[in-house]
Amino acid sequence: MNKAGFSGEPRDPFDELSDDIPVALRDTPGITPKQRLQRLIFVMGGVGAFVILAIVSGFVFFITTPKKTTESQPSPAIADATPIPTASNPADLQTVLGHLAYPEAPESELVPISRNGRIRMRRTAAQRFQEMVQAARSAGVILMPISGFRSVKEQEQLFFAIGAQRNQTPAQRAALSAPPGHSEHHTGYAVDIGDGAAPTTNLQAIFENTRAFKWLETNAARFGFEMSFPKDNSQGVSYEPWHWRFVGDRHSLETFYKARNLKPVKTQQ
């Protein structure tokens, strides 16, 4: 009869040894096929998410980045060139009775060109005018400034008061003088010139017969000046051989380019 706890079969010595090893050490965890599959799915999922995120980010960047086309990117030659606008419709140029609108020159830009200091022009134009006067004097010709910068208020008096005295309609007056706000004299670049040796010709068409006018015709362009209202001018303003404007720098040229592109208009006489 067997004793309790004795089976009758010889016991494996390794079983007795394993009974002495703690469970935590005996049950060494291994990587089962199921765990490998889970890890593989996790890694592939992470890679897939990264790829999707990269594709979405690239798409968002593509649709939000401004497109560089030949229309939006000017060529170096165009970018460096001084823009000269093309001719426009006179109706778009703010004309009144054939005259363009001009802003007043800032007071800080005006300097005297007459001995009494009352006649003024913009600094650059004034310097070139004085050089022109000296050159003419060397040739025995006396160029006398009659009028330079005029404010809008001064032009208003000149246009309306004198027009009323002469019983002129606005259209008739505009053929001789610009409406306020539309005179080249506002810019500080325009000047009325007379012959010091023939003052009776001042502000009259017969000024064209003086030595001063003949000299201006030949030499004024060298100093950046041109006649504003020659015969049959595009603005329809009466012939003014005494009225000259400075176009010798970029700002003055851009100020007056519109007048060069006007189509001929007719005014009542």
C-alpha cells in the first residue's frame, strides 16, 4: 500500500528543481505569433499614417502657394525700365474744358526765380530756368519771368473775375486761362516768359516775333523746357508762345505726359 504522497513512479529530479524556481523566473515570456502580428500591424499603421500626413501637407502647400507665372513675374528689362503710361481716353483724364487737373506743388519745394522773390518754381525747374536765363543773356537775349507757381485760389480769381470783366463764357475763358485746379502753374513747373527788351509783347501772340522767343525755340529744350500750348495744340487751348513748362526730370515728365496724348478738342471762341 502506497504511502500518502508517494505515486509509485520515480520522480524526475528536474521537477523537484523547477519547484524551487520562482514562478516569475520560470515563466519567461516569449513572443508569440499573435504578438508579432500585432507589432507588425502597429508599425505598418504608423508608417501609413506618416505617408498620408505627408501627402496631405504637400497638397495643402500646393494649393495655398501663389503661382509664379509669366504674367505675374515681369522680366528684368521691364522691371528696371521707367514706366511711361500709354495714351488714355480724354474722358478718363479729369479734363475740364480741355484742361487737365494738376495738384499744387508743396511750399517746401518752391524757390524764387525773380529778384523780388514773388515768382517761384520747383527747386529743380528753378535751377534750370536760371541756367537758361544766363545762357540767353550771354547771347544778348533777356528772358524775363512773368509768372510761375500759382495756387488754386489765385487761379480762381484769375479765371472767374477776369472772365466776368471781359464778359467771357467759361468755354471762352478756358481758351485763354485754365480753370482753378487745372492750371500747369499749380505744379511749379510752368513759367510765363517775356522779352526784357520788348515788354509790350508780354502775354501776347506777338511775343513770337521777339528775340527771346526765337532763342527759346532753338535752345529751351537743352534746359528741359518746352512750349505747353503751340498752335493747334491737342488741348484746344489758344496759342501761347510765352507759356513754357519744365519736363527735364522724371516727376515733371510724368506730370505732363497725359497732355501729350490728348486728342484734339474744340472750344468756343
